[in-house]
Amino acid sequence: MKLRKACLYKVHLPLVTPFRTSYGLTLEKSFYLLELYDEKGNVGYGELEAFPLPEYTEETLEGAKLILTSLLLNEAQGQNFSAPEEVSEYFRWIKGNEMAKAMFESACYDLFAKREGVSLAKLLGAENDEVAVGVSIGIQNSEADLLSAVADFVEEGYSRVKMKIKPGQDLSYLAAVREQFPNLVLFADANSAYTEAEFDILLKMDHFDLAMIEQPFGTRDFLLHAKLQQKIRTPICLDENIRELGDVQQAYAFGSCQAVNLKMARVGGFHEALRIAEFCEKHQMTVWCGGMLEAGVGRAHNLALAARKEFKFPGDISATKRYFKEDIIKKDFELVNGKIHVPQGVGIGVEIDYKALKRFTKSTETILLD
Ligand code: OSB
Ligand code: MG
């Protein structure tokens, strides 16, 4: 496969409700949409998931965009890829920059699927045509607000709820939800907000019968996570720590976690994500599909991956309307009995709504690759 042209759209989609994590408040989803053209006129799509500020990982939206335009696209010029796995191998020498690489690599996967006339899910080896999903609820101003948000999502049919926590907005919030919803599959995501000084607070979370505790400590804290995991029966799930298969192997060897929140964008693309999913399955670690407040293209990518058999725990892949009033694809993803249908058309299986895309696009850029 030879690449001929890349088009980049800078898109801003307002969120229906602001989303608060321990890092801060997000009001809109800002991203770059990549259109990648091959020599046969196929178009593959990638979504850049890096956030404007380097809070979640080191990458930033503009920095990652620069890596794409000044490095990845230059390197790919004149290259002839014969299989999708070759793309990430070709860029393996480039350290970090996972989300920039993932945007490019995922667009190539979409192209390969389209060239073969199969769905992306099929190309990825996925067998399920629908996936069970859950919802991620941002930090709320009060326990009452949290309870009403949980009630709304449960009512809509989400089969499990993840709530964001940080020191000061944790134990009482968890207790309130657990009391009101004794049978709910519930867990907490701290986004690295805790230190060893708060160890005792985390130990107390073991009493709420949580499905897991996600990323309590810092991004490189394999040891501290292992110390906590030794003392609690609730599984620890790592998110920010995991950038490549080696991180999962290390976490497994240290006993730092029993579950992995797998985001294709955070590990540099589908190829690495598949290696991680296979490792987790082999070593009885729970692996599930995380989210980055994705717009339509990223959501389609996630669904294709989460349709693989290793993904047994519901992912952070909610219906489109949980985040957006309007998206840039023609058909919204809908929740049916707690599940979302996996697109079966060729490639990502969703159509871009170019009218909507134009309305939400601030700037565009075209780069010729031949
Ligand atoms: O930690 O999983 C996370 C959103 C932004 C940054 C980090 C995270 C999240 C979410 C939302 O939890 C998941 C989603 O619904 O897309
Ligand atoms: Mg997380």
C-alpha cells in the first residue's frame, strides 16, 4: 500500500456536560481528524486523542500533530506497506509519541480493511458483533449530584459505572453510591491523584466491593501499585502506566495490577493493543477497552477492538449522546440493552458527515505524499 495524500481537520466538539477528572475540567473534545488516501483512492481515518495539555500523558494535541506532520508523514513518504502490522514496526524506533503514532497507524488499519473489503473488526480478528459497555462519570460537586448521575445512566441501561475520584471526594462518594446501588458493578478511577501519604484511604476502598480501582498512583509507580495490590483484594487496574506491552509484562511480574485499561491511542496503535490483549488473556489479567472522550471515528476504532474475545469486561465506550449532541459521523452509536453494535461495513464502517465536520472544523491542512 502506498500513501498519496493526508488531510488534517482541527475539530472542536462541545461536550453535552463538562467532564471533571482529578486533572481538571474538559468542556469540549478538541482533536485532529486524519484522512489518509492510498494509491487506489481509498480513504482511511484516524483520530488524534492527545489532550490540549500534557496532564494525562506527556503528549499534547499540538505537539502530537507536529510529530505527525513533521516526522511520521515524512518517514512514510514513498514507503510501501504490505501489511498493517508493518506500520508500527516501521515507527518502533520513535520513542513515546504513542497517540501521534496511533492516529497514523489506525488510519492505515482502516485503509487495509477497506483494501481487503472487510470490516476493521474482522481485520483485527474480532468475533463479536456487539459489545457490552459502561459509563465513566466525572467528579461531581456533591454526593447528591453523583447519585442522580448514576441513577440516570443505570436507567439508560449501562451495565457498569466507573466514577472518578480524588482525595477529599472519594470515600463518602463511594459509600453513598454503594448504599443506593448495592448490586451495581462499580469502580473508581483516580487518574494518579494519590500518593503514599494517602495509602490508608485506598485501603478503606476495599470495603465497597468495587470491580477495581483504576490508577491510584503516579504514572511510573509500578512498585507503589504493587504494594497496595498486596494489601487489598480489590483488583488494581492500570491506565496511565501502560504505554507498551513491556509495561504490562512489568506490572504482571511485580504484581502491580490485575487489570488493564487498554486504550489503543495510549499504546501507539492497534498492533501494540493486540499484543497487550493477548498477553492479558494468557496471564489471566482482565483487559477492557478504555476511552478518551472519542468522537465518532475513535469510537468506531474502540468498538472494533473491544469486539475481540479478550474483552470481557464492559468498556468505557458509551453511546454518542452521552458526550455529544452532534458528532461528525452520519449515524450516532446507540445503547441497546447495555450494548453497542459493532459496525459491520468495510473499514471502520461509519460514514463521515462532511457537513457537520465542516461546521466543527477550525482549520484544515493537506499534505501530498507522492
Ligand atoms: O482515565 O480513563 C481515563 C477521559 C479522559 C482522560 C482519561 C480518562 C477518561 C475517561 C473517560 O475515563 C472515558 C470515556 O468515556 O471516553
Ligand atoms: Mg483512567
